[in-house]
Amino acid sequence: MSNFSVEELAKFQDVFYKFDENDDGRISLNEAMHAFRLLGFSPNVGEVQEMFTEKESLHKGSLDFPQFIQILEKNLKTPDSTEEIIKAFETLDPKRSGYIRASDIYTIITSLGDPKINSEEVNEMLREADVKKNGVINYREFAKKLGES
Ligand SMILES: [Ca+2]
């Protein structure tokens, strides 16, 4: 049903239900926007609203968990800023050292599914970015380079 791992889904669920204060399994547009930001996603309001109208649900003006996930998935596929890419890298760098393994960067970039970048190009960029040739990359620099490409 989704491209997310079990761990990610558990985290999303956690946040979703945290915002669902009255426990009816649905959150409002405002709550949803807060939840997205908390999770490091930044869909625009229009896009989220579109989801509401598309669904024509009985519960206009609120999202259930599957809809919430659908919006996250859409945004995963179209990262719109360097900041978002950096956030994705940071999840693998809990100590905020600024460096992660090239192989992890590769996994993240290819899972973002950006059609503009193919895996060959990612490999090439990683080789260039690995200045110390130790398989570890300064991911902020790398994200900036990606944004420029
Ligand atoms: Ca609710």
C-alpha cells in the first residue's frame, strides 16, 4: 500500500494520533499541516486541500490516516527543496555530525524517486563529493549540489 517502512508508518501514526485530540480517527486541515511539518514534510496548503475535495468524503474538512499517508507519499516523490533533502539525510545522522555514508545517500536519493536524476548520475556525484575517499559524505554540501543540478 505504501513506500514507507514499518518504522516510518509507526512514526507517522504516532504523530497523526497525537494531533487527533478527540480520537475520531480524523484530523483537521490545520492539524494536518502541523503534523506534516513536524515530520519534516512541507506540502503546500493547496495541495492538501485538493486531497480533501478529491475525496468528496462524508467528513469534509478532515483527513483520515490513509489520506494523510497519501499526501506524505506524494511529497516524498517530489522533494521541492534542498532543506527537505537535508532533513531526510539528517534522519541518518542523529548526532548531527554533518556526514553520512555515501551508500545511505544513494538509498535516500533513489527512494525520493526524483525523475530528473538517474542512479548513474547520483553515483557520479557521490564519487565527486567523496573528497577524502573514505565513503563518507558531507551531506549538506551534497544536498546543495543536488539542488543545483
Ligand atoms: Ca479528530
